[in-house]
Amino acid sequence: MSGVARRAHVGAAAVLVACGAVAGLAPGSALADTEKAGDVLRFALPAAALAVTLRREDREGRKQLYRSFAVNVGATLLLKAVVDDERPDGSDDDAFPSGHTSMAFQGAAFLHRRYGARKAWPAYVAAAFVGWTRLDSDEHDETDVLAGAALGTATAFLLADRAERAEVGITPAIERGGLVLHFTGRF
């Protein structure tokens, strides 16, 4: 990837995080500190997944991340429009599913699916925290949060593939009267 393209993708990740920060830290906001953290993390987790694809120069993974993120957001918005579920605080009727939670779990699940559980467990902890902030702020009930987590996880697992692992091939051959082993692979 060229330096210009990499800077553009890093810039996109920074914009996602900044939007989350602005949404959670707007002047005059009555949001609690934990809710602000949840607002920021819902953008930060997909942005972190994007940063990993950039660091690894994983162009295919980046495409899969974009696709799964877009499908997740679209499905979340569609369900919110179709399902008439009032928020626990009574503020409106688009509680199901939790969009914050679906975005956070999509980022965490993408890392898990693409790069393995060992890379993803901290992101899952952060995503669970986002879900908790939605319950704590009385914006969602448990069903909304669990549905958001399931939707985010499902879109990542359905629309992303496991990254290729190192493959090593050993081919024996006879050359110049002796046995030779040729090693090939991706490391």
C-alpha cells in the first residue's frame, strides 16, 4: 500500500475516533463519564480493527472489515426502523438493537475472526463494557444489548475470513547425485 493510501486509511480511523469523542464530549452534555467512554469505544473498536489491517498491510482484510461494518450498521438501522421498541428511559422507540453494542462487537469479532482469539480478547472486554454503559445509562435493556452484540459478531464472522497463516512446504529432490530439501512458504 502506498504511503498516501495508508495515511488516508489512518485518517479515516482518526475521524471515526474523533466523531465518537465529539459525540460523547459535547459541551452541555449530561452524559456520565462511563457513557462517554462507551460512546468513544463504539467507534474506537472498529477503528482499531482498521489500524490492525493497515499495520499488517492486509488489503483483503480491510475490504472485509469495510463490508462487515457497512452491513452491520445497515442491519442495525433497519432493525431499529422496523422494531418498535421503547427505550427504558422513554426517550424514543428505536432501542432494538443497541447500535453502540453492535458497532463495538463488530470491531472485536472482526479481530477475532481475522486474526484469532488471542488478538481479540481485549477488544471483547471493551465491547462488553460498551454494552454495560448502555444498560447503565438506561438507554437499553438486556435484550437490546445482547441483540446488538449478536448482530455485530454475526456480521464479522459471516463477512470476514481467517487471515492466511504461515505455510511451509518441504519438497525432497535429487540433485547432482544427492538428496536436497527445498523449503518454500509464507512466514
